[in-house]
Amino acid sequence: MSAHHLKFGLILPLGNFAEAKAMVQRAEDSGFYAIAAEDHFFMTGLMGTDRFSPRLECFTVLSALSTLTQRLVLTQLVAANSFRHPALTAKIVSSLHHITGGRVELGIGAGWFREEYEAFGFPYPPPRERVAQLAEALTVIKKLWVEDEATFEGRYYRLQNAPHSPKPQPRPRIMLGGGGRPLLRLAAREADVINIIPPFGGALGRLTMEETVKFDLSAFAERVSFFRAACKELGRDPEEVELSAMVYVVIGESPAQARSFAEAMAQALGVNDLEAVYRSPNTLVGTVEQVADEVHRRKEEMGVTYFFCHFPVQEMFERFCREVVPRLVR
């Protein structure tokens, strides 16, 4: 059982700002904790997306939405370290921190989608090197947030008496996203939140449904165990770090209707094994009662308390706000 309180984050629809705006206002009213924006130039392999699907930039959208809310935390799921110098990332998050009165987290990862790297000319080194770059970036960001003039000499980044003001106080929480062992070790040392994802990045650099469906609840639990062991090796209490997961939420009036919706989702994703959808740590499928019970079970058995939710259709979002959140968030 985790010491952290259960919380929900809404994954924003980045192709339609009007829709995102309406959903954010509803999320705040219903008790969501955060809103989250993904960080891609484009994405392929997901439901209804291709290279030409509209996609707004994550920090721009969060900045625009920040003035519409009074309580929601702004985060990224997750920002690709490769796309911005860490000094710029530090400045963006510091600015949002001051604009919102501290309602911001930094969600960041090593980056994984090779196709967009190549399309825009970003170098795409092996996974371990991208994680090493991320490790240095975190050092740069943390130094800028706390030191009057930061100096750092690394392999990838350098600072020389670099000022950074205003500083975010208290320091924003840092969420790392990933699932490989090097990333989990880094999170054990540096993160306040770890968002564990399927193995669709890494050396492959692309989303493959074959690999993703293999990533079931037991595989997720294995990564949690590895992460906790890594924390203990560093002398850190694993409970200091909040566990997070991204989930597609599929709600039906009955188990049969939910299963029908899940079948449609599986077909859209090219997944032939429907049971894999139910076994996935990245789905919540069922009636309102079943979804609420499954969230509670994952909290009690695996310690996951921070759920980032994607809703295939608006009605499922409304039902989740109306009937699931009040059951679980006090």
C-alpha cells in the first residue's frame, strides 16, 4: 500500500484546443489533480493519428490553459529531453511555476520516437546515451533552479556562471517517463515520480503493438520491483517516489458493452488478442464499478497512485468525471 494519495491526470487532446479547453474545465470541477500534454512533433501507430494529424506544442498549450484553472497541476507526459537544451527547459518550467503559483511539474524522458528525430534532424544515439544525456540534463536543471550562478562541465552540456531567475520555490516535482533499466536506475536517483511505460521506445525507436501487448500487469510489476530495488541500493526509500501509469479508460454500461468497446479499440490498434487489452497496465476496461475497483486494486497491490487518463470518446470522460472520480478521490 502506497503512502501517496490517489490522483488522476487528464491527457489533453492536442489536436483541438477548444476540446482541450472544455475538458480542462470539467476536469478541474470533478476533482482531477493534473492536466498533461504529450511532447511530439507528430505520432504514428496510435488510434486515429498519422504524420499529418494536428498536434499542438505541449508547453504552449499548458501555458494557454493555465489561466483557465485555479487548482490543476500542469505537467508533460513526457517532454523529450533531446528537443530542448535543459537550460531552456528549466526556464520554461520556472516561468510556468511563477505564472501559476507553483502548479507545475516537470515530466521528462530520454526520447524514443526515432521517426520524428530523423524527420527534424535530431541526432538519435543509442538508448543508454540518451539516458546519459537526460542524466546530465537533470543536473543542469536542478543546479539552475537552486544556485545563484551555475557552473557545470559535462559530456553533453556546459554551464559557466549561468544565472537563472526567478527560481521556482519550492522546486517543482520531477517525473521521469520510461521503462528500461537505465532509465529506472536514473529515476531511483533523481525522480519524484516515475511513469512506467511499455517497451515501445529503446533501441526500436517506434511503437509496435506486438511488443506493447506483451507488456502486461506482471511485466509492469517486475519493473516496479526493479525500481524499488534500485532505490534501496542507493539508500533511498522507494516510497519517496510516486508510481504513475498512463491508461486508456474504456467504460461501458455493462461488462458486455465495455468488452464491445474494448474490441473496437483493439481492432483500431491492430491487436488480435482481446485478453491482452484486459491484462495491460495501460488500460482500464469495464463498468464504472469495475474500473474503480481496478484502480483501487492497482494502488493497493502495486502502489500506483498517479493515473494519467486517455479517453477514446467524450462520453467516457464525462462518466469518469461523474461516477469514478467521486468514488476514489476524497
